Amino acid sequence: CRCFFTCPASYPAVVDPVPPTRLSVRVQHGCRSPGTCTAQAQGCDRIGGGGRSAGGREHSSSAQASGSVPRLRWRAWERALWVGRKRARRADLPPQRPFLHCPGPGGAAGEACLRSLSAAPTPVWRDDLQNHTFLHTIYCQDWSPSVGLSETYDEDQLFSFDFSQNVRVPRLPEFTDWAQKAGDSSNIFFDKTFCQEMIQEIGPNLEGQIPVSRGIPITEVYTLKPLEFGKPNTLVCSVSNLFPPTLTVNWQHQFSPVEGAGPTFVSAVDGLSFQAFSYLNFTPAPNDVYSCIVTHEIDGYTAIAYWVPQNALPSDLLENVLCGVAFGLGVLGIIVGLVLIIYFRRPCSGG
């Protein structure tokens, strides 16, 4: 048996000047039998929390909601500041001041202590650092795919997760070693279960009250490398303004379907939205017309982006011809110049 509760944990509130990080708070308690699980849940209720056992038992809090909110908020602050201190220690950052201890939750003194620490001036050594964003996003929905994981760094996808094989999938071959070293599969599957339960509990209550989709996806097609006729290249179909992340991508060449397109990669971006990329290997020709057709399966909207050759780099044959013509014109110019110089420097026959 394994119980999961969102009640406060018993560890000291140690904070430091590192700014807090937004985290989702979760506490896991292990137990050996359903009876122990129920007892732990009741104990959690007495301090203002709540939870659910692995057997499906609901454990609602006996305290009022207003009494549990400060505790959960306090716990989130504690956890965020503790993680910030741990990250600073791993990076061997210079200490700014000794760690401070705030009193426990439940009083105005503790809240004032945390507010004063979070409002402290940013250390000087942070001014020269560039901000980056790493997003670890798990999403679930009633459509396909039913569940997904996206990990991005500055909106560039690093990893996804294959839930059928229980493995992290690298976006590029260079990330394979990092994907194999990650050992958080249990946390990922917990988040998957939690996400699906939230849809079942909250989804029916929000039916018809929130928009189903974000709008029409924005599609763009471009080449992965500079365009050169006759040389293999890759077309990229970029899809933005995508929510929810369910779509179908089809390619056409001269308005006929094309087979052999690569898989579609979906990743999360900041602002509760998603982006997708589809790839097609091809050899460009001067009269090519390619189209990427994106269908948003939720509302049936279809967005089409076309690609035609523009600003192509000259081919090797054309480069050789132009080089030969330029060389010939240069030699001809030298000969004409020498003839004119000799002609005009000749003395006149009439003395």
C-alpha cells in the first residue's frame, strides 16, 4: 500500500537568499497495510491536510479550507527555498550571509519573516548571469495522445517520454546519455496518474465554461539548410499557437500526398501553449511546390503553409560556368588593353 498526502511535512523552515522556485508540492508516505494507510490519512486530516490512498479511499480535511491554505503555502515556500539553497550549494556559489531560521506556520511573525527574506536584494553575483528556462511539462487529455511529457530548455525540446516503454526519448542523439541517467520514472508515473484523476474530477465541472481550444494553429514551412537545387535537404513544418496538443500533419508535393514524413514532435512552451515540428526529407527542384497541412482535431480547423523555391544558392555547374565566363572576360580585357596602349603610343607617320 502507498499513500499520497498533501499535508505539511515535519522538517525545519531553513531559508536563504536564493530566490524561490515555483514547484508543485507533493509528499509521499509509505505504509504496509490499508489500515495503516487510513490511520495516516486521519492523522493528516487532524493537521489540516488531505489525501487519497492507493486503494481509492478519499480523505477529506476536517479543518476549514481557510485554515489549510496558509499551511500549504508555507510548505511551498519552505520547499522552494530549500531547493534553491541546494542548487546554490551544488554550483559552488559564494555565500552571501548565514542561513536564517523562521518560526513555524500559524502566526504573523513567520509570514513576515518569509516576506522579508524573499524581498531581500538580489546578490551582486547574479547580475551577470543570463536567465534560462527549463520546462518539465506533463499533460493529459481525453484525445490522442492521452498523456505526454515534454522537457524543453529555452523552448528547445530536449526529451519526451514513451509511456508504453517506460523510457525517456532524447530529441537529438547527443542527449542519449542524459536520457539513460535519469531515474525519475516513478515520479513521472505518479504525475501521470494525478493528471488523469484531475481530469475525471474537475473536467465535468468545467464543461462549457472554458474554451476548448486556443484558436487556429499558425503554420510555417522552411528548409533546414540553405537551398541548393539538386542537393538533399529537409523541409520543416513549424506549428505554433497549439492548444490542446492534438493534431495531424500531412505533406503534399505538387498537390499530391507525400509518404515518408518523419514523426511529429510536440513540446510545451511558456504561457500554457504548445508547438510542433514535422520534417520531410527531399531534393529540391526549381519548380517544386510543397504544402504542409495541419489539422487541429479538436475543432476541425485546418491550416496550410506552402513552400516554393526562393533565393536558391547557385549550383556547382552554374558556379563553374560563371567562373569561366568571368575569367574569359578578364583575359579579353587584358588583351584589348594592351592593344590600345601599343596603338596610342606609336609615333605619328607625318612627323
